[in-house]
Amino acid sequence: MSNALTFARPYARAAFELARAQGALAAWAGKLGFAAQVAADPRVVGLIGDPRVAQAELAALVTPPDEPAESPFAVFVGLLAQNHRLVVLPEIAALFAELKNEAERVLKVGVRSAAPLGEAEAAKLKDALKRRFGRDIELEQSLDPGMLGGAVIDAGDVVIDGSVRGRLARLEQTLAN
């Protein structure tokens, strides 16, 4: 995995710089997402390593269908194919998304809870996190039926454990000391 990230990093940065110069970060993110999804498909992964399939055909396969062949994105994918790097497209897309979020000052925050958050709760949480981190917040909610209650908030380097289990563990540690 780290090897794939090593290969993907310069391509992601190059794609980001090209997209930013064009003022098309969102468009490139969508196209890279499409290409990454196609490249991650097990049937396509088998084709990527097959020497009988031309690199140009592989590039055309992972490029969105409505993308002109001479567009900067299509040329970028062609370069990936030429250098036998189509297999790292998922990593390129993920790194590109990180660079895009950083440039747009958006922080992706994962919220794991026992029950779904209501719209009012989610908005209140977003506002509190925006004040704390000074960035726009993009919430990704997931349910964990194994939780007793509360929520665990994962904001990259910062994890806030507001779960009942976490509170009980802290109480136990406090009482033990």
C-alpha cells in the first residue's frame, strides 16, 4: 500500500496543479473518482496487467465516456497508462481529494454513532467543529450498532470519543488512580 502511495503522490500533485490552473478542481475530482472506480474493478485490474491489452485501450476504458480524447484529463490518463500506473488510480484519486479539500479549506469528519443523527444535531455538530477547526466541515455518518450510545468523531489527527463506552473507560481510569 505504501508503495502504491509513493507512486501515486507525484501524479496526484500534478493532477491537482493542472486542475487548479484550469479552475476545475471539482470536475477533475469527479473524473478521477470515475477512473479510480473503474480501475479498482476486479475485471479491469486483470486487464491492466495483461500484456495483450494495449495501454491506449486501457486509458480509454478508465476515462469517462463523454471526455474528449485530447482533453487534459484524457492526456493525463494516457500518461498514466504509458507509465503503467493505472493500477494506482484509486490512490491518486484519494490523494487528489485530500489536496482539493486542503485547498478549499474543507475537513472531512467521520461520525460513528449508535443511532442516526438528525438534521438539527448534524448542523449543530458541524457548527461546533467549524468553530474548533476553522474550516468548512463535511460530515460522513456511519452507524455502529455495537455502541451503547453517544458518538465517536474522527477528524483526521483528532479523535473525540463521546461514546458511552469511552466515558465509562475514562471514569474507570479516574477511579483507579
